[in-house]
Amino acid sequence: MIRIILNGKRADDLDIRNAVNTLREEGYSIDVRVTWEYGDAIRFVKEASEDCIDTIVAAGGDGTINEVVNGLMFLDFEKRPNLAILPMGTANDFATSCNIPEFPIEALRVAIEVEAIPIDIVKANDRYFINVATGGIGAEITAQTPTELKNFLGGGAYTLSAVLKALNFTKNSGRLVGKDIEISGNYIAAAICNGRQAGGGQVLAPSAFINDGLFDVVIILEFPITAIAQVLSEILQDKDGEYVKRFKSDKIYSYPDNQRHINLDGEPYHIKDVVFELMPQAIHIKLPKGCPLIINQLGSESQMR
């Protein structure tokens, strides 16, 4: 049996209703729970575990996925149902980077037919995320982009907000400490990447995998306006640069000079010091064959067929 945890804003979506009805007519057991407010998805995950549900489908955007993931991580490992995803949000960064189908019937067939595989999750103090945590300008954009603008422009709303915010952005300062590395000083943005993209399609960590036992760290240091072309070039390159620093780790400590916004899978989180720690193979997820975020034991991208 699968249980869909559906973001309440999508409760009247006819494509989802038709997909569920079609699959039920084919003999599959599917039920649906609809969220009303934050905390509902976490409660529904706990109920699904108690009901011995095999697979939970997070139907919504990155925020819905994040809440479901937190619900799973609050359970004992052996009590966690499998996770599947039906992308219904504005940006759908994690689902897009995993090549999860955007049409409900196709996404639900993945949830039903594909074998689940273990993936890593990242813990940030007492919270968890599956995709990307951002601080600096990235977090400010997510926290302050109006819902109406997101709905009107889709993922492009984040790009527009980024430009407007950068024109009057106050830099951050602090330290990031990991094994054999310490970076301190002023920075514009920072990202802890289990997945590859955030902010409506911005690829931050092209070589990140969700089952390699590491997360990717990307930091954009303060730079003079005359270096903007160089910074843009370094962002596009998957290597360490003068202003864009990159490394991999499984645990780092963030010590900002002031309390600030970060966001976890697009969900704002107001905090100061943060410990980011990788939780290896923490949940099982159902992904399309050939998902580019999966690395096999030989060290190459999955070639599942």
C-alpha cells in the first residue's frame, strides 16, 4: 500500500485525482492525506508507520518533501516507510534533479513499481534536509520571495529576487570549520549540498550524489564588483576558485558572527551556530531508473536499466 501526503494547496488538482483513480482501478491500494498546516505531514508520516504503510508519497514542493523527510527521520530506522515523490511545487528542485516525472500518473508508477534504494540525509542541529541548505543571499531570497510572485513566475521568481536582493545586500561574516579545513571572513552565500540544485533550477554542486556518504560545500566569498565576471565563471565551474570555494565533507561546523536565516530545502530556519552532519543511508527512496544523483559502488553514476 502507498499513502500520498498531499499539500493542501493541491487538493483540488484534477490530474492527481485522475491518476489515483486510474491506479485504484488497476488494483493498487492508495490512500491520501491532505495537509492543512505545518506539522501535519510529520504527523501523517508517524501514522503511516503505525499503519504499516510500505511507501509514503510526498506530493508537493521541496518544502513538503522536507517535512516528510523530517517525519521519517524522527522515527526509528526500522520503522521508516519508503519515500517517493510527486512534484507539485513551484521550483521542485530535488525532484527535477532526480528526473522524477512531473505528471502524477508517471510519478506514482515510480512509487509503485520501482525498488527503493538507501540514500543519505543531512542533519542540521535538530532538523533534517534531503537536498540543499543555504545561507546568505540564497536564504534571504527564499524567505522573502512573495508567494504570489512564486506562483506567477514559477522558478524565475527566485532569479528575479536574487537580482533585486543583490543590489542592496548586506554581507555575512563568520567561520566554517571541518576536517582539515577552516574558512573565515565575509561571504555572500553558502550552500550545503546533498543534492545538486536549489532556487528554482540553479545548479550549485554538479558532482553531488545523494548516496556517496558526503555532502558538497559551496561558499561565495565577498568580492569586488570588478570581479563579477570571474565569480560567475567560477560558479559554473565544478572546482575551487578564488572567490567560489568548494569541498566535500560529512560534518562541518558553522559559526556566523550574527544570528541569521538559513533555509533547509527552501524552508526558512532562524538560527546561529549550526552543526551539519551527514546521516548515511538514512532512508529508502524510490527514484526513476538512471537517476543522475545516484552513484554506484564502482564510483560512477548509476546506469540502472
